Amino acid sequence: MRTLLLLFVMVSLFVSCNRDKTKSLDLYELKSTENIKSFELDSDVRYNAFYLYTFHDKQGKEYLSFLNYRTNQLLFYDFNSSHFLFKVELNSEGPNGVTQVSGYYIKDFDNIYVSSYAYNGLIKVDTVGNIVQKIPYEKTASGYQVLPSYTPSSHPYITPIILGDKIYITQQAVPRFHSIEDTPLSVLIDTTQQMCKELPLTYDILTEKEIAANCMQFSRIYDGNSFIYSFYPSENILQASVDHTNIRKIAVKSRYISSATEEQKENEQGPRLNLELARYGDLIYDPYRNVYYRFAYPRTSLDRNMNWWGKAVYGRSKFSVIILDKDFNIIGETLFPEGIYNSYVFFVHEDGLYISRDYQIGSGEQSDDYMTFELFKLTKKDIK
């Protein structure tokens, strides 16, 4: 009787554990349409598309906008025609001065936000360069001092999430300011109450191996119901309720990565190793197809004789995209050809997933005069 009871318990645990695991099915792929969109750049633009977004105006017209890196210029294009429209020059000094812009996010023409090296907060601006509102980072009621280093970006994908009068920003792990267990992943800013509140999910959720990898970057999205975090050294993603009190850890493992926790050492080879080590990347939501895409970077080897300092702006040479359904089951993974695409620059569109073709290392085929994107469609595999 005791043996039968033990067997029943073991079977029950096995079934329970397998219900919790993410299913993995190879049903879908991202297939190129060979449709290319190019946006012309002038001689003043420095290529660094880590602050690039698409959005609609109230009439439904679609735009593409990005920050000209290390300048105070915001550029706007007509998305359909790819024609340049106008440029916003933000002042560095005076009553509307922002010093130097460090990050950028645009939701629409009424919600344009920049961060600055000289101001501990977000700065809301308009399309003629005026400051509309300053949103400071303050100390929370429990005494946590919000870090001033938040820079909105599309890579890593950590844009501010705006829900009514509340803005959710991310926090970096900076041990000299706060211990890992005391550093929240996100902070809530209430713009009406003019107060900040740290959310209960902290970096302490990482495993010892993930922390030892010395790479605690993550992406964060909001899919309309939950916050989703994707840590670069972790095969798991985190699903959090809006108040971050309910957390679910979900395995989303690439078939091309055995482990993503190899240590990123700080030495002269660091820039190259940063582009060689196996890591996971940004996770984004596709509301048109109700799926998620998680970028993954298998281990690779790069030219030891090349100076890799500053080359990260062109992305990783080798990458795949994991496709997840609405329940975070893996339904496919597409491995991309190497040395063509800038895997750090992408955007979801009604037409599909656009990925940059501006790798610009080695092939010599890309041009500095354009930002070029290739359209990929989510396609069901013809399984025979």
C-alpha cells in the first residue's frame, strides 16, 4: 500500500511539473518577404539606431522616428513613403535646454520623452523643442533612491511604460548604490501624486550562475496585461502582474544555446567577447499576431585581429528568433544567415517583423547613407 501511495505521488509530481513546462513545437518560422524599406540619412546622422520607434498620429498616419546619437536631434520620417519629414533640434541651454540627450522614447506626438545626463528624471518635449513637463526621479517612501541612469531605448528594449498617470521605468544593477537584493527591476512614478514607488521584483530573482555571468541587462515590455522581462544570461523569462506581486518564471530556451551564463570578463578582449558569448536578447510582443519574439545569440567566434571597440552598434553576427504563442509556448525558432542583419534594430508592424540589414562589418555591401530594413512574415511551416 505504501509503495502504491509513493508511486501515485511521484506520478502526480511528474504530471504537475510537465504542465508547468513550456511546450516546444516547431510549427512556425519567420520567412523573408524580400521587401526592403530604406530611410535616407544625411551627413549629420551618426548610426546608432538603439532609439528608434514607429507610431501613428490621431489620423492614423504612420511615422518612424529616432534619436541622432550624441546629438539633440529627433528625426521623423513618413513610414509608408520612407521620406524624411522634419527634424526637432532640442536646445542644450536656456529655459528649454536639456544639455545632452542620453535616451529617447516616443509613443505619439503628445508623448515624446527624452533623458539627459544633466537631469535626474524624464523630460517631456513637443515637436518644436519646448519642454512640456519635467518628471523627476525621487526617493521613495521606503527610502530607496531612484537611480538617475535610466535611458529609454529600443535596445535594450526598456521604454517607459505609460498607464494613465503612471510611468514605469527600469533600474540598472549598480552595486555601489544599492545591493542586488535591494534594487528593483522597475519603479513606478505617479505624475499626479508626484511620488515614486519601487516595485517588489528585484535582481535577487537571478540565480548565482546568472549573476556570475557579469551581464545583468534585460529587456522589458508590457503586453496589455503583464510585464515581461528577458534577462540576457537567463533561459527563463519573467511574467509579472502590474503591481509585480505575482511572478511567473517561464523557460524559453533556444535550441542553439546550451548555456548563456559564461562569464563576461572585463579585459581588453571585452568588446569582442560581448559579441561572441552565448546570450539571450530582447523580447518583444507582436499584437497583430498575438505572439512574442525572443532574440537569441549562440556562441560564435570573431576575428581576433579586428578592433571590436564600438562595433556593438551593428548587432551580433549570429542570431535566432524564438517564436512564442500567447501562452509562452515555443512554436518555432528561426536561425538567420550570419553577417547580414543588425539584430539589435527591429520593429513590429502590421505587415510583419522588420529587422535591420545594417550589419556593416566585413561584407562592405551596406551603406552609411541609409537605414535599411527587411520584412519577415510569421509563416506556418509546411510539415509533411
